[in-house]
Amino acid sequence: MARNIGIVGAGIAGLHLALYLQKHGVDATVITDRPPEDYRDIRLLNTVAHHHVTIAREDYLGVNHWSDPKDHYYYHDHVFNFPQPLSFRGEFSKPSRAVDYRIYLPALMQDFMKRGGRIEYRRIEERDIRPLVARFDLLVVSTGKGPLGQLFTYRPEHTPYQQPQRRLCVGLYTGVRQPDPMNVTLSVSPGHGEMIVIPTITFGGVANALLMENVPGGDMEELATLSYDDNPKHFLKVLLGKLEKHHPTTYDRIDTARFDLAQPQDLLQGGVVPTVRNTVVEFDDGKCAIALGDVHAIVDPMMGQGANVASYAAFVLGEEIVNADALDVRLCEKIELKRQDRVLAASRWTNVMLQPPTEALGMLIGAMSQNPALANEFTENFNYPDRQWDRICTPQRIQAWIERMSAPPEPVRAIA
């Protein structure tokens, strides 16, 4: 059965879906408002770590252009700046990697077009919705911008916050020493927020992204609104002072004489409200629009789940489209059931980590500092948020996980 799929949005979700469908011979058209050549000079879009499950999908699609092992990172250093500081390392089974999306997204757009794919460049207005639905057998909405995103209503049971829980300040910086092999550092300053240091492939080579997740009302919050453009020296002075106070492990890696944004546009400030939306809209003629990526679920970037879950959901959607007998509301229901466990787990896990740690989570942190196998499994589960949520969703499950990982292995008994 010939299929004609419309995909609105050219983020990781929309492009991974388009490339998956293209690989399987399904006709897909991507609609976006920004051509590849316009990405070079725009402001930093985000900082995104791709874990090995996502890199494996890129390999499958033939779009892994950043495979050099020296550009990957291999473990997380977790640092808790308590009165008695606590730190531990967790290793991945396979490395992760981060690429500036101003490089990544246009590269995938070019891949799609070189293989015969169509991309249309225009903004979608409200009057365009019904003609788009009529034009395609299935309309996939993977951008929350504009009227299309408003088609999908919120799910209040999975949307506990009405305001951002962190005030974000993220930039790409030079002058931050890289460990060898490279790692990501997750540093916590209780009451003030978290900082994630991510080695990132940029236009000028590998630089460090400093993602500061600042608690509203805390000492770090002003970084979310402090202007770099108005006075770069003042911005950097304030930033260095707060890093020295709240994230000293990272501050010790900084050459203060060389520390600066890699480019003036390499700074992003603001906040996100974690939300989950209903994902299917059925129209009078039986055709459907289905949400994907950030339209479906927005998570705070603290746990690095947004892009990885969006890629996963794109593959679920692509597989179902390729194998479907009909592109109707029943198909959309199946897709929702198939992908929701991982998507909701990523949202729930991230939302829990935005709150002060419970007694059980504090116990887990302490146990990981003493048990490398437990720390490694916690870190590996950044690939599998559903597994992580299985282990931490209740105090009883946390306790059981600690006990299981702490028990000595049972002796192997010979069979007579």
C-alpha cells in the first residue's frame, strides 16, 4: 500500500522518522521553517547528549557522521557538594556523544535530501491545518511551535508543574580542561541547582557545554537572565564566582584566562515547563494527526532524556507505519501504547530528580558512592529510562535494587 506521510518539524524526532521511512520506501515530506544553510549563525539551540541506543539508531539510518572515539565520552562523574562532599563514577557499557544541533540537524536534512527526500520551507498557520491533513495519509506533528502544537491537549495527570522548575543557563565554553578519556560531570549544589558539563562537538572542535539548572530563588538563578552581550567580562566574572562557590570540581578545571563562550551566540537562557500531551487528533474524514517529540512530551534537560526518547519514539512510529494495514486512529492507539512506557518513564524520572531528594534517593546516592556496580547500572540506565523508573519509582524498589546489587554472587553448583 502506497503511503504519503507529512512530517511537520525538522528536529531529531521528525528527521529520524523521515529517514527511517525513506529507508523503508515510504514517501515522506518534511515541512519546516528553517533551511540547512540558516543554522550556522543562529543562537545555540540546546545541549543534547546522544546515548549509545540513539547512536545505534543513527548507524542504522546511515547518519552517524561523528564516530571518532576521541570525540565520545565514556562515563559520568557524579559530584554532590554536601557539607561532606560525596562523589562517584558511573560507566557506560558503550560511549555517548554530543553534537551541536546547529551542525547535527542540517547534516541530517542534507542526508534526507541527497537520498531523494523532500523538504518544504514555510511556516504553518491555522488555516493550513485542514489542507495538510487532507494532503497526507497521516500527519505527524513534531514541533510545538504555532497552531499545530495546540491541537494536542495536556494530560494533567502527567503534567505536575505549571512553571519551570529550573532557570536554565547553558553555553559552549573554551578554557575548560577535558579529562582523558572524556566524561560528563553532574554536579549538585543543594538548594541552588545542578550543573552538567558535556563535551560537545562544535564548529570549532570539541568544547564543553556548561548546562546550569538553577533553582528559582537560589544563588545561581541570576545566571538565567544576566546578559552576556551587554558586558561579557561582568558575565564571566559572576559566572566564575558562582562556579567556584557551588561547583568547585568544575571550577578547578577552568583556565580563567581562556574561559569564554566559544562564540557570542553560544548561550541559551530560559526555562521549560515539563509537560505531557495527548498524542492523537482525529478529523471528520477519519484521518489523524499524531504528536511526536517535544509536542508529545517535554522534559527538563537535567537527565538528558529529551532527544533520546524522541528518537526512540520516532522509530516506534516508523516501524508501525511501515507495517500498518491502515493509517487510522487504531494505528495511532497502538503507537501510543507501544511508546508510552519509555516516554512516561523519562518524564517521571526527570520530574522526581527536580525535587529535593527523598530519604530513599539519598540512601541510593550513598549506596552508589560505595558500590561501583550500582553506580554503573544507574549510569547505563540513562539509555533506558523505563528501567531506571522501574528501579527508583518507590522507596521499596530503591531498597530492593540496593540489596540486589549488594548481595554476593551465588556460588555456581556443579550438576551431578
